[in-house]
Amino acid sequence: MTTPRHEFYETDDKLTLSIFDKGADPAKVSIEFGPREFVYKHEDKELSLKPLKGQIDPEKSNFTVGKVKVEIRLVKLVQGRWGGLVGDSPDPIASTSFTPSPQPTEPQSRKPKKNWDGITESILSSDKPITPDQDPNAGGDAAVNDFFQKLFANADEDTKRAMMKSYSESGGTTLSTNWDEVKKAPVEVKPPEGSEWKKWAA
């Protein structure tokens, strides 16, 4: 028995084997397909491939006898490249179940993911000053003082003089930024409506 020359090419789902047996008689060609084996016989030529590198589907595998070569199409049961015809690699069907047990989407040991965006947002919002819209009593004297400090810092000399003179002479009841008006006379005390101004005796 002689081994005929042969070659193959493959895709993920099929391997095509060409056996160069010129003028082979289709009536005398014998081919056996097994899950992990393939045997070709014709007169004094024989090609036995076992174990095949992967498992095939014997029912779907087929062949055609041509004038120059016999072409065999081995249909793979598991998609993927073999890289060779025979090999002792484990049977992919035996080692891989068609219906693997469902894996839990979240491993039990995995820690819950922190929502950093939410944490950052809550920190930033807690740092923000409460506005009068949120609390009518927010701000108070501190907010007023802050406003006047900024106003004073950005004012020119005449405006600063007017603010200091009017504020001190009126006992803190009037604040004027008009120096031309304030410099003419002492600024009167103007207590809030419903209040009465009294000087404390020394």
C-alpha cells in the first residue's frame, strides 16, 4: 500500500482535503468517515488519518471523485482552526459542552462598584452655601458683611470715605457711597421702621 500525495486547507467550520489520485475509479474508491478518523482506500493506495485533530460530523462530510484528485470535505463539529490533520489534542466535544452551565454575571466575591460621580457630587453640594431660596434665613449678617467688604475693596477713595463717614456717623443705620453728599454735613441716624434710636450713656 502506498500513501497518496495530499494537501488541505481549512476554514473555521470546514476542512477540505485533496488526495491526488489521478484517474481514480469512483466505483472502487472507499472512504470512511468517523468522529475522529478518516480512511481513504483505492486499489493500492491508502490514506488513514487518525486521530483527527478535531471531531467531525460524519453525516455532513462528503467527497467528490475528479479526474486528477479526490476532494474530501470534513465538516467540523466545533468551529476553529486545526492547524493540522492529525493530533492528540483532547476531543473538543468531550472537553466542551454545547450547553455550558450558566456563569453568574456577578461573582459573589466581587465588591460592589462605588459610584464615584455620585459621591463627588454629594461632597460638592454639601460644600455649597445655602441660598436664600433654600432657606430664607440663610446668609444674614455674614452675607451682608461679605457684600459690603467686596464693594469697599473695589471702591475709589471718595466712595470709601463716604462709606466710612456715613456708616460711623449714622450708627450703622446708613451707608452712602456719595462723598459729595456726605461731606456737607453729619449723616443722620435712620433707625429701621418701627425702631427707636437711643444713645447708650457712657
